[in-house]
Amino acid sequence: MVRNTSFYWYCKNPPSYLQNNIRRTISIYFHYLY
């Protein structure tokens, strides 16, 4: 429950560094996928 709330809060208000990290991870993931 607490973890879900924290996860939801991070999805709603992601820190900029976390956002950049997720974007980089997704780009790397798609690079390997295709």
C-alpha cells in the first residue's frame, strides 16, 4: 500500500533526474529492441 502510494506519487511528480534516467533507459531499451 505504502509502496503503491509512493510509486503513484513518483509517477505524478517525477524528479527531473529520475525522468531523464527513465527516458535514457527507454531509449536504450528501444535501441536493443529494434
